Amino acid sequence: MKTLKIPEATIIRLSVYSRYLTEVERKGIITISSGEIAEGVGVSPAQVRKDLAYFGEFGTRGVGYNVKDLGRDVLKILGLGEDWNVTLVGLGNLGLALSMYKGFKERGFNITSIFDNDPAKIGTIVNGIEVMSVERLEEVVRKNNTQIGIISVSSEVAQEIVNLLVKAGVQAILNFAPVVLNVPPEVELRNVDLTVSLEVLTFNLKSGK
Amino acid sequence: MKTLKIPEATIIRLSVYSRYLTEVERKGIITISSGEIAEGVGVSPAQVRKDLAYFGEFGTRGVGYNVKDLGRDVLKILGLGEDWNVTLVGLGNLGLALSMYKGFKERGFNITSIFDNDPAKIGTIVNGIEVMSVERLEEVVRKNNTQIGIISVSSEVAQEIVNLLVKAGVQAILNFAPVVLNVPPEVELRNVDLTVSLEVLTFNLKSGK
């Protein structure tokens, strides 16, 4: 289906526009201009129009966009018309924070299983889910038809967990361990590195931007 | 000093190269080629050379880069030759995870104060630091000469906290609250949105990449 390469920055902004449109819709607003979206999220109106143009024609010239329609279209573009079945591996502080993060559920990401290798944590209930031993990962992830894995384990065991997830049929992995991981080409991998964000800040500070 | 606009993706990759070079240096390796760096972090050799070229000439043709020299140069580019004084505001699960995150200290980011508004948390010690009331934020942040603020509070109070941090002289803010924040132009703001990363994954899955 895709013929044009969509910049990742566009996808990231669409995700932001989408959250903003949900907010605006809740306030009962019916139509919105690209300028108003731009102002709400802190980009230029031309950027909003360019990002949307990758995916077709939206809105009516001189009138703007129907908030509800555009919101639904952008959700669909982002693959969020449906619910996603997510597993979380590693229940340290970060894992605990992620397991309780409300933003995931709101956007259709349902954490349906949690794994750890600490006997003190196995069997406890976190956010309504029983924490299971990593030994059961492959079986449970496969049985649940889990599409996405979130990894918040230590760097040392991260590749091992990735291998288990891939074997169990997971299609996409979000990795918080600060290590380079290998996945087969059919699996999507995305790394979230908390330090990188701080370093972009310090680079900008030092370069006098 | 800066005349050329450096793409943010370059800065993000430099941060990744930098961590990789530290790893390689620890193994006692003296020289490295762009191909080896590229393989280590999962990008193309041409990308490594292009990213470094923004900042001058590094390495010797046919020999490669001195690991230690390049590591030091990249750190300096990223503004990491020195230590940064960081405050953390909001000690929920995510805040707790961030306060204990080892990666920050390793890269020169020292959390020197932690604030929350929950009486049950104020006065407790987290990672050697006494949690203080937000009422004391402005005074303490200013006294410590704090340059960077990390915000992991709820969306409702995030702007209020930003205003306090700016007033107290913070130069850069890393925000984990899923909300659009306003800062004066001289302050660097960066948002980390945990959901956006998942949505880039689902977009890629749906578009059949």
C-alpha cells in the first residue's frame, strides 16, 4: 500500500495532532483550522498541512477540518482504529511506571501480561495483572496473540528477552534498555533512550541555540 | 558559534555513537572504522561519516578513528565534557524510575534535588536525596544553580511547575507529562511522550513496512 516514504517526524507529529484533536473534540468544538491545530501543538500551520497531505485530502478550503472526522482519520493512519495486545517484560521502577501509565490504554494499547524473573514479584498483582515468571513468556505471549512487547529489563538480558518475544510471534518491540538489539527484518524495533533526550537538550544549550 | 543547522536525528545518533565508543574503549580497543561503529549501532557507514562531518575532520583515512579521541570529541560536541545539575519534579512511579536511572549519572547528569507535593513523600530519602515540598522549589533550584529540570508530574500541574523552574533560572526542561507546555525562547524544552513511540511502531506495522 505504501509507495511514499513517510518521515518518522511526520508520524510523531500525527500522534501529537491526534491527541490534541481528542482534547478539542471533548470540548465540543466542531471544526478546526490548520492554524489552530498548529498553535495548539506548537508547530507551523504549513507543517500541519504538509504532514496531512502525505495521506490525502482532508478538510475544506476556507472552512477547515471537521474535528471528529480528522481525529478518526488520523487515528486510522496511526493504526489505532483497533486495540493492541501488549506484553511488558521487566518490572523494575521503570516497568512499574509503564505498567501504570494511563496514556497507553487511552490509545488502545492494552497490557495483557507482565513478566519478571524476581521470585518476590512473580505472583503479585500489578494493575490487575498477575506478574508471571519469564519462563512462561513464550507460552503466554503466543496464547494471548500478543502483537507488541515492551522491554524494561537490564541491558544484559535484553537480547535474550527479544529472542523469546520474537519466537513467541511478537511483531513489534519497544525497548527501554540502553543497548543495541537485533531483530529479524519482519519485526519492528524502536528504542527509547531516556538519556538521549537530555543530550539533545545539552547539545542545544552548548551550541547556543 | 553555530552556523549550520544540525538535524536533531544527527544529535540523537551522536549520543548513541558516544555510548558505543565508551563500550568499545572499555574493551581496550584502540582504533575503529566508521564501518565498525555503523555495525555496532545499526546504521550505515555513510551515515556515521556524514554525522561526524558536521563537526569537522575526525580520524585518518585508511586507519580509522582513535576510539578515545573520537569518544572525547563527541562527548564535547554533546555538551557532556562537564557535569549538569538536574532537578526532578514529581515522584510518581515514573519519577521514581527516573530518580534511580543509572544512565543519567554515567553521562554527567546529577540529580541534586527532588520535589513532590505529597506530604507522605516529602522528607523521605530517595537515592540519597531528601524529597522536598514544591513550595521550596524556586529557592532550592536557584541556590543549587540547577540548569536542567525533569518534569514527571500530572498534565494538570505541569505548566505551573514549568513556570516555577523558569523563574528559578533553569535553562532546559525535559517533560514527561503528555501536554503542550510553553517556555520563553531562551529555555530549551523537550517532550518525551511514551505513547508516541508505540504509535510509530503501530504505524509501521499497519503500513506494511
